[in-house]
Amino acid sequence: MPTLYLPCDSLARAVGADEVSTALITQAKERNLPLELQRTSSRGLYWLEPLLEVDSPQGRIGFGPLTADDVPSVLDALKGDPSAHPLALGLVEELPYLKSQQRLLFARAGITRPLSLDDYRAHGGFEGLTRAVAIGGEETATAVFDSGLRGRGGAAFPAGIKWRTVRATQAAQKYIVCNADEGDSGTFADRMLMEGDPFLLIEGMAIAGITVGATFGYIYVRSEYPDAVATLRAALNIAREAGYLGANVGGSGLAFDMEVRVGAGAYICGEETALLDSLEGKRGIVRAKPPIPALQGLFGQPTLVHNVLTLASVPLILAKGAQFYRDYGMGRSLGTMPFQLAGNIRHGGLVERAFGLTLRELVEDYGGGTASGRPLKAAQVGGPLGTWVPPSQFDTPLDYEAFAGIGAMVGHGGVVVADDTLDMAQMARFAMQFCAEESCGKCTPCRIGSTRGVEVIDRMLAAPEQSDRDAQVIILKDLCDTMQYGSLCALGGMAPFPVTSALKYFPADFGLQPSEAEQ
Amino acid sequence: MPDESLHLPLVNSLLERHKGSPGALLPILHDIQERIGYIPDVAVPEIAHALNLSQAEVRGVISFYHDFRTAPPARHILRLCRAESCKSRGAEELAAQLRDRLQLDDHGSSADGNISLRPVYCLGACACSPALELDGRVHSRLSAEHLDALLDACREDA
């Protein structure tokens, strides 16, 4: 009996992976088969989950999406011709969806067991840390700078500048803070990475710590991700025992340790300064900048704050060199980005590619169009504060600057697809409602503006006369303008994007003629 | 309601465990809620004293975060995702189904105290929307029948 692999990822489990696992164990026992089943991370080919993989001489072959009821027939097929099974997928790494990807960050996804140090090391783990220890802090910071890596949380700030800034500060205590408060709808790459490859994040943070002179770090994980919290906590203990954390990180002679902190259901805590306040045990209220966190961050000390994917990119940059990383991507968007296909999409999942592929390739070639089979209406790129992009703009390359050029953003790489039944006026109203619910309340445009926004849209949708609706459009646009330019942080500042884009591209949903909406 | 002061020894032992660590308030509140099911009012002065905060500051933090409860929850906690990805796959229809079956607004507990309902904005299950979380377990690729079956299981369990 060959080795079997089944993901323990929380979404694979949400669609029945544990039931498949139980059935495999029971059936194997009944048949007296010696079963070796490894629970690995997920490939991110979620439409095929639960995806069972089986060792074969040519590589791992796959079966999916499985239910527990399919298990007997799969075990039968493994005795004979596996490819004859109706859910057989052939060699998993030859599936076009996966084969055409450029998996750097997610190189181990679906292959290794999340908490196996041996698996991690066998697939390149800790090579980056070893290199960082060998070349020292100055060269490590230079490698990050030269790689062109930009913050993957959404703001895309050059990571190397932050590293040099924090490294140059003099302080009794510095911190590394990992922003794992992945609250954007349509995104799940951070979750996948924390659940599936926790040592990669730990390695990235350890490199950051010894490079900038921080001795302690926090990973702030949202409470909606309990599996990620448990996996990370277990991984921290394993890494500490193995000497990758503690008084002498990887033999560097430098100390670094960290702990996991759990959020409490506040979207705003994904904003870095609100996150810092939350870590300090306060309400998650946005801070005015300056001072920037790199100089005065957590507990007033210099703090390097990065998203999960940014920190997890660092080991690879060190192991393979800055130039290797720069060779991926286009313009000033370098490296790869794990895009996340979500919503009404046939093939939802994770697609890691160099920047520069078009939204159409992502949605149509990878995603296979809508799950409902109905016509595509729009895609919201970059989370709940992202623009609704109509299909006429789908040929825009996914690049920070190109997307900014069409008034949209790449953000954290989430793409939520909608078919023609989704009412964009309701989605615009939701954007304002969400902002009202999640606003920290510090600045007026966001706190008051979002509530007024809901009211204006409600009045517009209820207005019987065209002239009344037109009057409300003017108010709504003014309000969006005030929020966009007057808010303290991106929540109030970008909540208007889904509203104004819905209004611009889908005026009919608001009961408007196209010309009025564009005035 | 049982005497909340019965919870004090537990609260104080949790405070003792955490109070040396910087910014301990959220971990303390999480631990109390995990053990007791909610943050009892009687815990607030104890927390404030241990962390050298005012009671107002502690209450301010409890009320700011959606996760913290100040009353015992129902037997089951159901959180339906209402964010964009799930909306694009019919989350609003599921929400209507829940309102109808439980005779509830989007927030609240059913009259029999069996199910607490709350919206959630993203469970990270967006590739297989729509999704919900029931008692800490995520269920995805939901259908109306699937939701009915989950609710039936909760009711039988009561």
C-alpha cells in the first residue's frame, strides 16, 4: 500500500477532509490494509478538496473532490488501475492549474506536513536563516532591499526601507510584529501559510529579528483562524526546542523569541497602528502618523510590522539571492504574488504567479469563469475596500502601478468574482455598512460618513423619482470624496472605492441612467 | 443566573498567570471567556485592579471587540459569513433562511436558548463559499439543505 496524503487545512476540513480520513482508516482496518496516511498542507486547489494524493512511481496522483462514500471505490482502484476511477485526476503536479503556477512562497503547499521539521528541512527549510547568520545583519538587510520586496498586506511599501529604518534605530527593545489579521473577504493566503507552513513564517521572523536587532516578536492572528493559532503555537515550541528560537537563534549568538496573540473580531486591527494598540491590550484605535511604527511602534519602541506573506518571502530571498527574486514580476512589482480566487468562481483556490498576469487570465483561465455558469459581472480585487472591476478592464496586468492606474488596487491579492445576479447597489450599501460596523471611531469622516453613506444609498434606492435619485448621487459622491481624502486610515479612506466603482460601472443597479452616474 | 462570584477564584488564577506579560488584557479576556463562556461583570474590577487600569478602560476594551460577550451564550453558536465572497454565492438567502427558522434577527439567541446567531465577516473559506462556523467548526460549500441539516442536528442535541 503506497503512502496516502490528505490535507489537514481548515478549508479542506470544512468540506469534509476529516470524514474522508476517518473512512480511510476504518476501511483500511476492515480490509487489513497497512495504511500510511499523512495529513499535509493543502495545494490550494480548493475546488478539488478534499483532495487525496497517493504515491506512484511517476509522482503523486490525485483523487478529488472526495466524500467519505468514495473511499471504498478509491481503495479498490488503488489495487487495479487508479486512472479508471471517475474522480481520478492523474499526476497532481501535472494539473494545468498547478503546473503553470510559479510557486515560491507556496512551494511546499500540499507536499509537507505542517508540523514536521524534517519535512520542512528536506524542502529547503532554514536555508535562508543559515545564510542570514553567515552574512550578518547589514548584508541581510541589503538583500531584502535589493530584492524589491514590497509589503504584501496591501500597502506595498518597500520592505527594505522598513528593515533599514528599524535596524538604524537605537533602543533598549525592538519588536517584530507579524500582521496576521487577514480580515479581507476573499483572501486566505495568510491562513493557508500559517496552517500549512508555519516554520516558514517563524524563519522569516527570526531572520527579521536578528537583522534589525529585535529580540521579541508577536504574531497577531485573527480569532476567526483557530487552526492557524494552534498550528503556530505548536510550531513555536518545536522551533524553540530545535534552537531556531531562543538565546542563540540558529547559532547566530543572537536572541529572538516570539509569541502568538489572538485578535477578537475587529477588522480594524488589520490596520497596523490599531493592531499595535490591540497588542498593548487596548481598544484597536488607529494612531495618527507620524511617528511611524518603525521608530515608535509597540510600547513606543521601534517595531518592524509586516504581513505574513512579506515575512515569509524573506527566507527564500536569502536562500536564493535578491536577484533570483527580482527576476519574477514586472516594473516595480517584483517577485510572486499568491492570488486568491474566491466568490462565484468555478475553480476557487490559490494561484501564485509573478506579477504581470492579467486579471482575465486569473479569472477565466485559472478560475474557469463563474461557478453558477452565468455571465460574469465584475470582480472585486483587493478585499472589501477594493474596486469592483468590470470585465472590460480585465486585461489590466496585475501590477501595483497598473491597477492604481485604473483606480483599483492589488491589495492582498484577493479576487472575489460575481455573476450577473449580484446587485451592486446592495454591495455598495454593504461596503458602507461594513465600514460603519468596523470603524474604530477615531476620525469623523469614517465614523459618521459611513453611517450617512448607508442612509444616502437607502434613500436613493427608495426614491420614486429620477430627480430624487440624481440628488442623492451628488450627496453620495461628495460624501465619498470626504471619506477618501479626510479619513485617518485606509478603512474610511478606501471604503468609498467599492461604492464609487459600483456606481460608475453599474448605474442601472441603482436605478440610474449611465450618463447621470458619470456626471 | 447563578452567583457570578463563584467565578472569582478562576478569574484570579488567570490574572495571576498573565499579569506579568506586557499588554495582557486581550489574552486575559480570551481565557476568561473560554473557561466561563463569557466575561462576567464581577471579573471587571478584578482585572482592572490586577492591570492597574480603570474599570472604564476594561469595559471599553470588552465592548470594542465583537468577540467578547458579557452574558452567557446559547448552547450552540452559529456565525454565518456575510462578506462579499459568500454574498456572491447566496449568503443572503441563507441568512433569510436562518431568520425564518430561528425567528431571529441576525444577532441574538433563539427563544429556546439553543442557538446564538451572529454574522461574521470572512472565515477564510472564500474559495468554497458560502461558509459558516458552528461551535468553532467551519462548514463550507453550504446549501439550504445542508444548513437545515446542521440546524436539525443542533435541535436534536438540545
